[in-house]
Amino acid sequence: MGSRYGLEIRSALPADAPGLAALLSAAGHPVAAPVLAERIEALRHAHGTALLALEWGPPSGIVVLHWYPVLEQAAPMAQITTLLVAPDGRRRGIGRQLIKAASQAARMAGCGAIQLLAAAEGNGLTEFCDATGFVPSASGFVRPLRKKG
């Protein structure tokens, strides 16, 4: 998708599963690499994507995005179901770049809004969401993808 300051954002591939397994395990979400490879491949053929942030080694972060039609609006809704940045990569703009790439992918899929599914408490998430244009909603945070006007 793009590169900035040595950071590359691109679609996850099944071959990325070992590095991604290490990232998830360090965050307390262990998943075996072969299982991750199957899930990444399945996601590539569904209504969604997994985008990796890569610097000079294993993945520094991941965002997983799904989109689907909703009754309340004409355009599909995008949902971020996973947003994770490695501890040594935090507060360096990696999360912002992942959100930017996820928003771009959602726009390309025709979505009108993007929702981040997460509890409002803990680890500066509310401040991060405020800084990236999200507002609190019933099930997390949401922001429009298109300018009004």
C-alpha cells in the first residue's frame, strides 16, 4: 500500500504467519502460525483485509478490517476488529499509518464509515481515537470516511 520513513504497509500474506504469530503471542493472543496462515488466506477471499506494518524485520503492527452492508446507510460499514502495534513500535505513528491504510482500503470497498471495535478504557485508546478522528459510539468508536459537503 505504501511506505513512509522506512515503514511499509501492505496486505498480509500466508507467508507472514510466523512473524505475525510472534506479534500476537507477545500481545497475549497466541495463535499457531499454520492456523494464522489459513485465516489470512481465508480473509483474502472474503470481504476484508489484514494489513501489516513492516519496518526491518518481523511485523511491527497489524490492522484487520471487514466490511458489510448495513440497514442504516446506503454504503457498507467497515469494522476494524484487530489493531495491534508491537510495544517497541508504539507512539511512533505506526498505529496512525495502519488506520490511514485501513481507511483507504475501506473507501476502495465503497464504505461510508469505519468503526473500531474496542472498549473505551485502557492504554490511551480514547486519546488515540480522538487524534485519528474517531468518536465514541455504542460499540466502540466510529468515523465517517467521506467529507460532508
